[in-house]
Amino acid sequence: MMDEPLGISPTNDFAYKKVFGSQANALALISLLNAILNLSRRIASVTIQNPFNYQDFYEDKLSVLDIKAVDEAGAIYDVEMQIDAHLGLIQRLVFYGCELYAGQMRSGGSYTDLKPVFAICLLEGVIWPDSRRVHHAFRLVDQGSGRVLSNTIEFHMLEMGWYNLSVSELANANTLDRWLYWLMHAHEHTEEELLSLFPEAEFQQATETLAAIKEITEDKQMYDATEKARRDRQWALNAKLAEGELKGKIEGKIEGKIELIRTLEVLLGRVPTEESQLKERKLEELEKIVTELQSHLRSRIS
């Protein structure tokens, strides 16, 4: 229904790929790329190298979601959506960007034929808590002179978790801010509201594609399945973190007990037990040794 919020988030794997990974929606992808990169040469057209395909979702091939595209000048773009800043995210972004750059070289080819590569990560969360900057652009730059190795490789990280533009500020916002708002909040609005807030053709295209997901049974099933997969991954991650935290607390207690045991042994005039021997014991055993040593020490004092 038009008066209900869409409830379809563009950051969902299925929705993201269908909106920006379909050749029919190239206008939306071009607009997003131009907004992020702000190149001196505006991107006019792109060919998506790994277009949206239902079969990929049937076969669960999109555990790592990205969109690869090449523009009219041969420049290569890789745009991925990530929900959380997992371990190794930065290194992976750099690795895949470099892999795309080096992968252009063919036998007998020339280095001068290599086209620039732009690796972009849209992160729904935050990766650097010491800065509230949303857009980070990394280029090959000489620290002394500031000279840039242009037309080679760039890495862009957008921490959307820091994004805080309100709907009242959209009218005067730049295109990148408008896209970030759309990505983060489209699901909270009705289709009619979105079409009014974002009258530009590229946004209209993206909004209509997003709204259609809710209406097409197969698409909605795919969307719900990827949402469930996302929740399951988050649950597994939270469980792993909780397990690691508990393990860390136990290990911390063990280290403390070992230090206490060796201190008590010194106070009792004994040769301290080797740490390696004590580390082989369980926490309960160490606690028992501490109790016994404390008892010996109290009886000696009395």
C-alpha cells in the first residue's frame, strides 16, 4: 500500500544488488559513483560485469556482495555493501582492489594499458571510532611533495554509521548525502514520500525498483531470506564475541591466580612453581591451590 513505509532496506544484499547491479538501472549506479568519486571527468556510462542474477541467490553465491562495472573510458569500479566492520575488512578492500588492477595485465600487454581501479566499500556501521568522518578517500600519494599517482588505484570507505543528515536537510544536501540518506532510510518512507523527496531520474529509478521488491512475491521471498541470513550471521557473530569475552575473562582470572600462587609461595619461602606448569591446570584447581597457600600463610602468621 502506498501509505505504508516500504520496509525494504537498500542495504539488504538482495535489494542492493537488484537496485544497483542491474544494467537497466545503470543511471542509479552512475549517479552514486559520480557522487562518491567526484572525478574531474564525469562517468557517462557503465557496463556491469556481474549483473543481478536470480540464480546467484538461489545458489547462495552472494556471501560477499559487490558490483563490478567498467565505464566508457575503461576505468574499473568495485562497489560493495557491508553491514559490519569485521576483522580484515580494510585489508580485503585493498587486496581486491589490487587484484582488479593487476588482473588487467595480459601476456604481451603493456603497463600503459592499465586502467584506473576504484574500490569502494559502503559500510552500514563504523570502523574508525576516533573520527566521525563519513567518507574516507585513499590514494597513492607522496607524503613529501603531495604528488598523487593518478589514474592508478583508489580506495574509498564510507562509514554510514556516522551519517546523521535529517530529512529536513535533504533539499540543500549534495548528491552523495542524498544517496546516503536514501540508502540508510528509504525503508522508513512510503514510495510516494521517496518519489517526492528524490525527484531526480536516478533516484526515481532506484525507488521504483526498491518498491517493486515488496510487490513481487519471488523478490519479497528473496529479500526476506537474505534478511534472515543477515540476522543469523549477526547472531553467530554476537555469540562468538560473547564466547571470546568469557574466554578472555577466564584467561584473565587464570593469569591472576598464577601470579597470586607464585607470590604466596615466595612469602612462604618456597621456590615458585613454573608458570608453564600452573598454566596446565584448570581455574578450579588454581583456586584450590590459592586457598591452601593462604591457609598455610595465615597459620604461620598466627
